[in-house]
Amino acid sequence: MKTTIYKIEDLNQNEVQEHIHKVLNHQGLVVFPTETVYGIGANAIDSKSVNQIFLAKGRPSDNPLIVHISDPKDLNKYVSNVSMFAKKLIDQFWPGPLTLVFKKKDLIPIEVTGGLDTVGVRMPNHEIALKVIDIAKVPICAPSANLSGKPSSTEFRHVKEDFFEKVDIMIDGGKTKIGIESTVLDVSNDIPAILRPGFVTKEMIEEVLQMDILDFSETKIKDTPKSPGMKYKHYAPKGHVTIIKGSINQFESYLNQLTSKEKVGVIAPTEYLKNIKLHHLFDLGPIDNFDLIGSNIFSALRQMDLDQVETIYIPYLSTKKQGQAIMNRLIKAANHEIIELE
Ligand code: TXA
Ligand code: MG
């Protein structure tokens, strides 16, 4: 398949807009940036289009997709029962990295929701994403643009690695700002519940709603997952990832005494790397800069693959605020393998 690559400035041309419109209304796929990660988009109200996404990603068909809209007013076409809670959160956080799960209306095909009677919707905060939805004139379902199970894509070269010649159009938006997928919040029941932590934290939501909410995001694999996405292996590079819990000193001595013959890499904040005597180091940024660390984790995991690193060590970081979302992704990349040095 031929893949056409566009840049942001191309989107003002009529022919380019016509091309995007045509692709998204004829069962095609468009990869585009959002403020969180790149998405691979299709027409959300057409089953055949939706199926193309599952094929391209190799994604299990029971893992539901998020529907992206460009105007909150469109929400009522696709979902029922928008509660007062949901309205407050939309006012505060849309456009932005918060996906809300509602009871779906019939217009949304079950292919989008993996058979569930609920659907996740968000309005992304990104010029290109909003423009693509407007041009398509249909809602766009878009999972993260990575092959199923692999780290998400936060740079244009990541999506090229995974989808070049597998989609009709790719739009280059450079590096995505947040770098971690949206917070997923179920607002279809009486008490809102977090299903996936993200940049919008539990505290930020509770502050707006002035109430305590539930957090199901740490549900272990063995329990019944509250969101189908929880039960699959995620974000994993080819190398074997291990998380290390301990002080910076303990981390340094553990890594410096390794005698493994395998190619070893380390992904960590700056402070952890100063005295590490290994070659493949990825500096995530200063330990207190969650924004920078969050924006770098998927690039780091993908870089280890490019360097053909076989064993990857990552320190256990704070789970406060955005740290919860960061550790959620890293622990999944490690398939829950954690060594405790404390
Ligand atoms: O930031 C993002 O959300 C990115 C960008 C492209 O918008 N998209 C994204 O999509 O991360 P995806 O498909 O990789 O992750 C969607 C997550 C999955 O864990 C899925 O199980 C959950 O959202 N989800 C979607 N609809 C749901 C529903 N109706 N009920 C429960 N979980 C749902
Ligand atoms: Mg994903």
C-alpha cells in the first residue's frame, strides 16, 4: 500500500483536505499526532473502517477504541446519560488528555467498543488531530499508533517504523507533548472510576468534582479487568525489562556489579545515571520533572530496541501525581517484574 506523508502546513491545501476526507470516508486509515501520543484513525461510525485498525495493529478485537471528536456538542449524538459530573469534567479538561466512558448510542458500532455497551470519547488538544476530525466530518476512532503490545508512538519516526506502507496517510507533527496516553475515566456509573491513569490525575478530577472517586487502574491481571485493555501485555520492547526498587545508591551498586554477558541498557532520570558504568543509557530528565520524564518514556523504550539491548533496567519512581501514569506504563512494559533492593 502507498502511504502519503503530510506536514501540518499541507493541511490548508484543498487537494490534501479532499484526500484525507476521501480516505476516512472510504475505509482508509490516517495516522495523526495528538497531544498525548500518535493515533491511527478510522471512521468510527463504519464497522468496516474500524476493522481496518484491528488488522493494521494486530489488536485483539475485544479491546475497545476511543472515539475522538472535535466539538463537545457532538457528544450527544454518540452517547446517552451525560451526567453532571461528566459535564463539569468536559468544561474543565476538554480539549485535553481525558477520555470519558459513557453508555453508547446505537450509532457507535460494537466493533469500536469490543462488544461493550459503553464507549470512550475524548476531544484531543492538538491542532492537527482536530483538523483531521473536522475534515473527515465523521468521528474518528483512534488507538495509539503502535503495533499491538509495542510501546506507543511519540515521534514521527516511531509511526513510520510501525505503519509505513500499511496506512493511506501519515501526518508528521513532530514529537508529541505529553507522551503518555489519556486518562480513561468511567462516568457511566454513579461514582466515576479511573480505568487508566494519565496526565489528568485522580487529585485533579476530585478537585473539580469535589468528591472522592474510584481508582481501578491498578487492578492486577489475575482479577477481572475493569477495562479490556488492562489484561493485555503492553508497551513492551524486545529487550527484557526489569524495574528496580531502591535508593539511587542501591541502584548504582546493583547495576555496576552485573556480570551478565547480555547487552544491558538503563532508562532512568539523570540523577540515577551519574555513576553507572554501562553503555546504553537513556536519560529521562531530572527526577522532579514528571512532564519531561513522561514525554520521554516511549522514546526510551523504542531506543533500546534500536540499540538491540537485551536487558533493560529502570528504577521505580514516585507514583505521586503524574508519576502514577508513568509507573503504570513502565511496570506494564516490565510485565510486573520488580526487584526490591530495600
Ligand atoms: O491518548 C490516548 O488516549 C490515545 C490517543 C491516540 O488519543 N489513544 C489511546 O488508545 O491510547 P488505545 O486504544 O491505545 O487505548 C484505549 C484504552 C484501552 O486501555 C481500552 O481498553 C480503554 O481505553 N477503553 C476504551 N473504551 C473503553 C470502554 N468503553 N470501557 C473501558 N475501557 C475502554
Ligand atoms: Mg495503546
